[in-house]
Amino acid sequence: MNSLIIKIHSIGFLLVFLFPIVCLAKSVDSDAIFPDLNFKNALSKEERVYLEVSKKRTVSFKEIKGSLIIVELTNTYCTSCRKNISVLNDVYSMIENDPLLKGKIKVISIASGNNKKEVEMFIKEYKILYPVFTDYNFEAHEAMGSPRVPYTIFVKRDDKGKNIVVYTHQGIFESAKDISNRINEFL
């Protein structure tokens, strides 16, 4: 068991230091169509209810209900990504406690390069309130241009159901107020 933990930490160490070097490709820009990603996670009942998706095993991004979806690209070994968790938890709570926003805005995270076990430990350790999808093979990450993490994307659904990128942010947010100010711009 200890050797498994050491291997996981070694891989994490490499990801933290090599991941930013490898991921210098151009990321998805504002006004771009957000890719229709598919996630093979088994979501909890609460997560399915929150995202308003069916019980099937694979979830498509276009199935997630809401007019604005905040997508955080992360990695469980990224120290900067960990700093955004409390901010995103605050944003999630703010949205869920506001009857005018609840159901209209969703917060999700995509853990690039992480497997289900790493994501489960990450959620538990950092008490993440919003759904976190695994992207072990970097498929979703590559579909978004392989940006450095943390990378936040605001996706607005237009009248025709297209998912349009309206805002992107590389790095850490200082506070939930930074995000809530952006939310107000796009509602």
C-alpha cells in the first residue's frame, strides 16, 4: 500500500512540474463554441439532481442544465488549483442560496490527467461541493486547447442551445466576488 502511495505521489510530483511545460498550447478563446465533452463518471444522486442529468453512466456536457456553466480545469496535484477550491465552493454556495441564480448557473470541475481514485480523494480532502469529472486521458483538456491549469471557462448557452465561451481566466481567483462580478456580466 505504501509503495502505491509513493508511486501516486511521484506521478503527481511529475505532473505538477511537467504539466505546465507540456500544456502551453493555445486554449479555447471567448466567443468560441465550447466542445461537447462526454464524461464517464458515475455521478452521485445529488450531483445528477444538481446538474439535472439522467442516471446513465456517460454524461454529455450539452445535457447539463443551466444558462451559464462555470468550468474549472484542474489537476489534483496542482497547488494553484487547490487555492481556487475555496473560492469556487463560495461561488457554488452563493448560487445555490440565491433563488434567482439557483438552477441557472452551474459549477463543475474537470480533473485533467487524474483517475477516479485521485478525484475521490481530492473531493474528500478539500471538501469540494460541486461535481468534479475525471479526464484521465486528457481528452477534454485537449479539446479545450490544453491550457495550463487552473483554467476557468464561463460557458453561456444561447437561444439555440449552443454553448458559447464568454469568458476565460488563467490562474487563481482572489475571491468569490471576482467571479460573482463576472457572472453578473453574462446574465
